[in-house]
Amino acid sequence: MTITASTVKELRDRTGAGMMDCKRALTETSGDMEQAVDLLRQKGAASAAKRAGRETNEGAVISYIHPGSRLGVLIELNCETDFVARTDDFQRLAKSLAMQVAACNPLVVRREELAQDAVDREREIYAQQARETGKPEAVIEKIIDGKMDKWYREICLLEQIDVRDPSGGVTVEALVTDAAAKLGENLSVRRFSRFALGE
């Protein structure tokens, strides 16, 4: 099958991948656009994982003020170079993350930032609730783990579901990983502050 330049361009516009990568992906998938997108995303996620250990000393602090000016967010998103920090894709991602913080009010960026006593306290509450069911200990442990995972998804920014995704299947972490693959640099959310009037 012949892969046309316009098909390659369409795939590039959709994914931000290089021309040769797009051509290879279309060749491997016999011209199937959706399969090619998936293939590039998988490869991009894999290369983003390889970059995960690289230093992210550049970036930007982005603000989001909710209409009505009663709620605002500052978020620091880091990358490897100031060139990437100035791109529209980087700025859009940072703004999306700030809106996520405004909408879902996470407590921390990642679960490792939670104080151990807070985690222990939450786990103990779930343990007491689970024991009241009278189920075997092995089942109780699974119940506790399930409730803890749900709690992490509510309060840890990277584990939350992207509020703009109607399917409810994309986490904030996946959003950042996809952007890192597209931009070709390691990205990391350093910190955020959420301000609500009167709080």
C-alpha cells in the first residue's frame, strides 16, 4: 500500500511525532490511521519512561483564575530546556493542570508526599470499617487496599482522572506522559497552590 505525504502530515498533526516516525508507523499498520496513532503513543510513552530520570530544572509557574475571581491556582511544571517551556503545548498542559487543581482540589502531587501518619490514620479507619463486615482477614486486606487506592485517586493530582476527559479513562499522569512523549523531554509537576476566597 502507498503511504501518501498528506496521510503522513495528518498523522504528524495529530501526534506531533517526526515525519519519518509517522511514515514508519503508517507502514507498520498498513495505513490504518488509528492504529498508527496508538503505535506512536506506545513508542512515545516508552521513550518518555526512558527520559524520566533526566533533570528538569527549567519550566514555568502558570496561574489559573476561575471566572468570578474567587478561586485561583499557581502550578510549577518543569521540563529540561527553556525552549520547551515556551512552547504552546507546554503552556497548554500547565494551564490544564492548573484547571485540574482548581476543579478537583488535590492535596499533593504524588502519594509519596503524604505524611505517613495521615496514610496510617486513613488505613486504620478503612480497616475498622472492613472488620465490621465480618469477612475473612484476606478479604479485609483487599477491601482496605481498594479503599486506599480510591483515596489516593481523590487526593493525589497525578492519580486523578483528567476532568476534561468525558470517558473518564485518562489519568493526569498519563496526560503528562503523553505530553512528554510529544515534546521529547522529561516533564514533572513540582508543586501547586490553590487559593479559594475565604479559606
